[in-house]
Amino acid sequence: MKAYTGEVVTVTNPATKETIADVPKAGREETVDAINAANRALQSWKKLTAEERGAYVMKLRNLMLEHQDDLATIMTLEMGKVFQESQGEVVYASKFLEWYAEEGKRIYGRTIPASSPNKRLFVTKQPIGVVAAITPWNFPIAMLTRKLGPAIASGCTIVIKPAAQASLTALAFAKLVEKSGIPNGVINIVTGKTKEISDELFSNKIIKKISFTGSTEVGKALVTKSAAQLKKLSLELGGHAPFIILEDANISEAVEGALNSKFRNAGQTCVCANRIYVQKNVKEQFLAEFKKKVEGLKVGDSLKTRADIGPLVNESGLLKVEEHVQDAIANGGEVIYGGSRYEGANGYFYTPTILNNVTENMKIMFEETFGPVAPIVAFTNIDDVIESANDTDYGLAAYVYTNDINQAIKLSESLDFGIIGLNDAMPGVPQAPFGGMKESGLGREGGQEGIEDYLETKFISLQSNPY
């Protein structure tokens, strides 16, 4: 492909607001180039055996682990994730490649009993073709490999548009793709003008399927755009996860779970605890232990000092957190800890915050905060908390802490969410399906389900005279 000599996007460090790099601000023309490159590579790539493709994918996985700290440093610099979390994300991302390198060998067809002795009925699976992925900034490399892994393992080629706030991580990954020996055109990354790139991906007939992770608002717009060609679409969208703690739960374990779920990536995850419901009899005990843990969280730039909480990704993210906290206070909420920007830092830092006496009319109870704020709600009746938890347009993840197996079954079957963490605040693994109900998306990523969206099912009816 020709060298890019056009506009650039300036990348800044949210912990310092300093400029760290410029990346290409590509548009429609470059997107067409990438799509055509993927199309040229498709025929030879899909003709490789699953084992041959898997070997390439595993080499890329190994290179990721060899460069774990390099990728983690870039990720932390451009989007603010605490360094040790960035390291963990690289390992997590590599596991999607490992899983799909093997899962590609398990794309099975079948034979069907015929209704005539002169017929043979077969079902086969084949790669859908050239696909596209639009990835988010909050998990810039894990969401990339979660889409790319099944796509290329199944025989598709791919064009990837990373989020503007995480383009450097994607471009660093592209260098590893080159080093892996994966043929040119199989994996293509385009950074820059979001609307132009998106418009071309949705209008270009070469693209057969698009996978998007991002906000529900954008996801709905993409559904409309996909309708013109009935383009296959998978969506992983917003969440508003309830975290329910019953009075019989191990409270110390529930505190650790809530801490890990709520404050991972400074609360900037689509599956983090957004509403923490605690049964009334154990609320004070939970609050006391939870507050002590939150007070111990260190805020800062993790590349310079030990930190548990990094910055918000940008100013708009910080302003939204402030808006939700101020709205809660104005409507009778009580700040137990935090409640303000973190002093003494130049970046977009917000002090980890606990809100008490939270009610359903507060914005934080129905809008996704995407920040380090934990709203606490007391409940008495289990049926009531199920109703409250389900009273949302979102349906991505929910969490339940209880030692009563009967209640565990009741809640896990009654909650309208695609992922349920039972006494588990970190349920996501590459070998399991990830996705939501209602307005949290369409389709599933991860597990055996994750490769199905990159395949077409073909039925073959053969008529012969064998006898």
C-alpha cells in the first residue's frame, strides 16, 4: 500500500495531558485501499487449512506475550489504564488468539438423513468473506483480538478501525502482525476519520460483516446503516450492571468483588458494577468494609508511581462523572467517600467515590457512568431487587453474591442479562460467550459462539443413483 502523507491525529496522555504521538488521520480513500487489500488476500487465505491458519495465529499470540510490557506501556500512555491492568489485558487478549487458533479446527459440518434414497444432504460452513471491526478505547487490544481471532481463524480477512483514543496500541499490534509473517492484506488497520471510515465500511459491498463494540447510541445508528445491504452485524454495546449482595453472602468476598468490578480501569468498563444493591441487614457491614478498601486505593499515573486508579480517558468522561455525582447529591445522595476530582494531578483523575442513600430517580441509576463511582442501594425483598435490577434498557452483565444455592438459581434465571457472575466479579474468559440482551447488543463474542458470526452455513443437496 502507498505511504500515507496526509493529516494526522494528535494522541495525548490523559494522565498528563501531554502530546505523545501523531497517527494517520486516514479517510475514505485509505479505507478503500484497505478493503481492496483484504479482498485480494481472501482467496489464498481461506484456502489454507485451519491448522495452517492456526499456526500463524499462534505465532502472533507468542509475539504479543514477548512484547507484553511494550504493548502495556503504550496502552497506559494513550488511554490511562493502570500499567498492571494493561499487562493483564495483553495476556487476556493473547488468549483469544490461542483459543481461536484451536477453535478454527473445530468448524464442523454435518450430514442429514435424506428423504429419498437417491439424495445425499450435507451442511458445510465457510468463511463469510472480508469483514470489518470497529473497536473501543477502554480495552484496545483485548477487543481487537476478540474480533480478529475468530475472523482470521475461520478464513476471513479483516479491516479494523480502532478508537481514536487507542490508535497507538492498534498500530503497535500491526507491527507484530508484520513480524508474524501473516500474509499482507489479511489484517488491515485504518486510523483516522471515524465517519468517513465507517461510511465506507458500511457502503462497500466487499465487506460482508461488521463487528462493533461501543455505545448503544452509536450501535443503533449502525443498525440503520447496515440495513441498506442487509450487512451482517454484531454489536457489543453499553451496560448498566446490577451488583446484588444478599444477607447470607460472604461479605468480605462481596466487598472484594465489588471493588474489583467497580474500580477496574477506573470504572470504564461496560460490565463494571453500576448499581450496588445490598440487603438491608448487611448494608452497614458492607459499607464499612467497602469504604475501608476504597480509602486504600491509590490514584495516579502508574508509569510514575504505584497506582490502583488511573485517569478518565478524556475531559468529557470526567465531566460526565462529575455530573452524575452532583445530580445524586442534589437529589439527596450522601457522599461516603470521594466525590470530587483528585487534587494534585494535571490529568483527568477522579477520586474513587462511594454514594449512599441512592434512589432510582438519580441519573447514576439509569445512565452508564463509566467512572469510579459506586452507588449503594439498600433492599429488603429479593423479588423487588430483581425487578429493580431488570428495570433498564441494558442487559449485558449482572452480579449476585449469595451462599444460598436456591437463591443463586432464582436470581441467575430471573435476571435479564447475558452474563451472570455468581460470587464472581470477573466472569469473562475467552472460551465463554460474551454479549448482552435488550439494548446491550446483538450476537456473542468468545467461546464457540464467537466464530459462528464469521461463517456462512451452506446446505448441499446431491441427487445421484448409487444403487
